[in-house]
Amino acid sequence: MLPRRTFLQSLVAALAAAQVARADESRAPRILLRSSWQVVNIGDIAHTPGVLALIEKHIPDAEVILWASGDLTDEVAAMEHKRFPKLKIVKGGIDSKGKASNTDLGEAVAWADFLLHGSGPSLVAARDVAAWVEHTEKPFGVYGITYGSYYDADRKALLSGAEFLYFRDTVSLEFAKKQGVNCPIMEFGPDGAFACDLRDDAGAEAFLKANGLEEGQFLCCLSRLRHTPYWTIPSKNRELDPEKHARNEEMKERDHAALRAAIVAVVRETPLKVLLCPEDMTQMAVGKEMFYDQLPADVKDRVVWRENFWLTDEALSVYVRSAGLFGSEMHSPIMAVGNGVPAIVCRFAEQTSKGYMWRDVGLGEWLFNLDEPEDHARIVPAVLDMAKNPAAAKRRVAEARKFVEKRQRETMAVLKSKLPA
């Protein structure tokens, strides 16, 4: 028989332990989001707030920590905190022995129930995912990536161990199946940037006013080279790549001619103006060289060239005030369509298969392949149709958005099912 005092002490301790266990069982599910690839591109930035917004909407009781890449700047983090004030951000890596490079990351890894790899051009953080699998034995999933151009045979087993794999274009999905990736759930899942809802309304309105642009009375046009010339961005500290530079020079006139003709047609045949704007830090110069400087004088008067880079919140606030987008970029159109704005996409092989998502979401008529000569002649009529028939364009994008939102609900339901109840 235990003494009465010892018995009572043991009972109190047992009850306290049970309360802790019950509290732990009823706590919020915890997600570690591995996202944020670089900040020189507003599309790469948009992946993260998009997925955060989806979790907030569809799994509102979940807690999220962002595991960001090292180049996430204070400026971009502040923009994200404006939208998600409670968001905690960690950086760093895990070494071969399973040790995190800093305390914050180590605590986040121990804290989390599930690792979610965000949208991107590939399994960007494959090394981090592999370390998570090896050293935690906790589940992970992949949300909206392209797969193929960055294929690594060693990733097949890693991807096959996921709870789910969502590919942002069905070309990637089919390629993964062909390569032997075998996961319980492998489906098309929209790029997280469709859900991006960042805003800088004051900045956007000031920019539009300063440049004589009125809401609904202008189109946005985006340009890009075959290969992003990262060597022109000082912070990247890269040497010029002669082969990629040569390819850019070889193709830049061919890739921009039809879009430049569309700018001319819009200005001359409609009351709309055109805003030349960038998705990454290299494109202000490209837009000036390949579009603005080559426009006829009567057209140039109604075309605005944005000289400075912007962040995702201001850009999206401008896009939602426009009549639509067209050009050879991907994530500005993704953000536009996700917010109900029409957008035409031109693609080429160097951009991977991501452009084919336009077919997947029902916008195949707004997808043009610049590697196919016959597609060039279709660009000007398509842009003019979008400009002259805004109601029809809005209906088309509304249908695509409805499909995207359906897939978002379904994919988030799967994520929720993989978290502690």
C-alpha cells in the first residue's frame, strides 16, 4: 500500500500528464511550408503567399511556419507579414547528421507535423525534403510543381514517398508517371500563385495616376528573353553565360515581333493604352529595347514603360485595375486569372512545360507557342479580341477561375486529411 501523500502526489501527476496529452491531441495541426525560391521575380515571390492564403482559407485552424530560402529579403518578408502578420519565417538547412543550421529551423522541424513543398519550377528544395524524410520520418507532400526539365533520377524514390504530388501542368504529371514516380495521389494541382491576393492599392493608384492610366482602360504587356540574363542582376553575382546570351540574341526579335504588333494594334484600333511592365528585374530593359524603343511615334504616346522593378503586391494591384494581360511571361497571368483578370500567355521550350497549364485550366485558346510559326499570326487577333470584347473575356476567365478554385478546394482537402485531427 502506498502512503496517502505519495498516492495523492502520483494521482495529481497522472492527471496533469493526461491533461497535457489531451491538450496536445487537440492542438492545431502544424505545417512547415518549404517555399520562397528567389526575390528577383514577382512570380517566385507569389508562390508563397498564394499557398499561405489557401491554407488560411481551407484549413483555418492550421498553424504554418515558412521555411524560406536564404535570399528572402527584409522587404519581401515585410510585404508577406503585412498580409500574414502572425507568420513565422525560418531559414537554413539540415546537414547529413540531421542537425539544423540554426535553432529556429531546428525547433520548426521538431514542431511541425507535415512538410509541404510549395509551387515551383521543379522539386526545388529536394535536398531539404530528403533531409526531412531521413531525419524526421514525418510525412510530406508537394504542391503544384513542374517536373521534367530539372529531372534527377535520384528524386524518383523521394517523390514516390510523398503523401501526395500535385503537378501544375499535366505534361509534368504524365512525365512523372512515365519515369516511374509512384505516389498514392498524383494529380494536376494549380500553381499556388493563383491564390495570391497581396495588395498595395495606394502604390498602384499613385503609379497609375502619375502615368495617366485609368482603371479598366489599359492592357499590361510583359516581355522576356529565352533565358533570364541573371548576369545583369548585381545581387546574383553571376558571369555572363555566352551560350544562353547567344540564344537570347538569336531569338529576341522573333519572340517579340508579334507582341509588338499587338501593342500597335491595340493602340490604333481601341481606346486602350498599354503598360509595359516587368515580372523579373531584367525585363525593364528588355521591354524598352524590344517594345518601347521600336514603336511608331503615334503609338508610343499611349504606351507607358515602367522603368523600375516592383514587388508582387503593387504589381497585382495594378493588374486587377487593368483590362487584361498579354505577353511571354507566366506568373503575372496566373495571378491575373486567379483574381478574375483575362490573360494571354506566349511560351517557348526554354520555359519548361508550365505554360501548358493554360490548357489544363480551360484557357487553351489564350496559349500561344512561339516555337510554332503558325501561332505567331494568331497573337494579334487574340489580343484585339480580348481588348474589344471585355465581357466575353471576363466570362472565359471566370470559368477558368471556377475550375482552379474547385481544384484548390479538393487539393487542400487532401492536405487537411494528412494532418493530425
